[in-house]
Amino acid sequence: EFKKLNKQKKTWVVQQLDNVVISYLRQWLEIPISGTIDIITLSHSKYGLNISIPSIKFSQCQTSYRLCLKRSSCDDIRHIYNETSRNINIQYDKYKSTREVIKEVRKNTENRIISNLTTQKLVIKSIWDMSDNKFNVTWKSALINLPRNIYNFTVRYLNNTLANATNCFIWKTKSSPFCHYCSNRQTLGHVVGGCQTFLQEKRYTWKHNSVLQNIASSIPRDNLTELFVDLVGFQSPSIITGDQKRPDLIIRKNDKLWILELSVGFETN
């Protein structure tokens, strides 16, 4: 009976409290009901939001409680721990700290994303494969300082819940998953850099150059700094690298070089 009650407590937290919190998170992040929210519990190092929902906190509290019983200086308290360790609390007794709880939850989430790879999980998986861990701190700092609308857009980009035609078709808010410019399936990658019509009209080139122009204009320069940008009005990076391996931007200061190459996007079909 005690085992059944203990299970019911966890189930109630998952069904009631988790659902309430997730509902508010969806509103905050503007993620539709059919969109995945797996990345919210991931750590910043995995480009998640580092949020612990109630069921995770519940497991941490149960673990903390069990550890207090186990490590008590009172023999009677430790006896209670031993007597209640048979099957009932084994899911919490396996942890040596509350930190292990969140690590296991995140690991299970990562495995679920990798093993059950849906269209909404392709982007974050691709970013894991291509990103450099040394930029994680920079990413976290940049993300929390974004305006809310751009913050939400970034999160929805990462978990592929932006309203492209394929998602809208899955969500039954659009009758076709195809791009009405080129008639190919309109995925996130297609919008970002895969539409042949936009490519021919040089819209991606305009987007790329606009971003590069803003970055170049925001870089502070002094007498010791040289800036090379692959745009009209700037010194060309080919002066340093040659034409074949010319990057978008180079900063030279005190005999050191910083090189930037923008990516147009990637296909997620």
C-alpha cells in the first residue's frame, strides 16, 4: 500500500504540476501545443534553458530526504531507512546526491532526442554535432541578454517549432507542407538557406551581407586594430588569406588574427 501511495505521489506531480508549469512555459516561449519542449530541461552546455520542472524537483526532494535518513547519526532513523529500502524507494536510493537526479534526467532527454529523432529535434542534434564547447559560456551570456521576442525566436529555432509550412501542415493549420515559391518541402533549413527561388534572387546573399555589415559596424576600432571584411567599403580579407580561402571577416591586432565565417544555414530534411 505504501509503495502504491508513493507511486501515486510522483504520478500526481507529473500529471498536475508538470502540466501547469509546461503550459506557462509554452505561453512564455510561444511554443505551440504540438511543439516539443525537450530542450528546456537541458543544461546551457547543450543549448538548453536549464529549467527544472516540478517532477524533477520532487525526485530531488525525495532523494534528499532518503539521504538524510541514511546518514543520520541516530540508529533508529537509519533503521527506518533500511526497512523502507526494499523496492519502495529504490528509485531514489540509487542517487548519491540531488545533482545526480538532474544529470540522469538530462541524459535521458539527450538519448531520447538522439534515438527518437523527429523533425523538431534535427536542429538541436545538428548543433550538438557541429558546435564547439568553448563557446557555451558565450552562448549562455548572449541568450539571456536578448530581447524577449528574439529570445523566443532563438529557442523555437533550436527546437524547430517555428511556423514553417512543414510544421504548420503537421499542426493542421496549413493545407500543404510545400514552399509556394519553389514547390519544395518547406522545412526550417529550407527557409534559412534552401529555397532555390530565393537563392536565384540573391535574397540569402542580401541577408548574409546585412548580418555581416551589422557585425562589422559594431566592432570597436582603434589605431592598433585592422578590420578586413568581404564587403564593399572595407579592406578585403583576401589581402591576408588570398581569394580561395577568403573568410567573411578578419580582425588583426598585435600580430593576432580573429577570423569569422558566417553560415547561411543548413538543410534539415
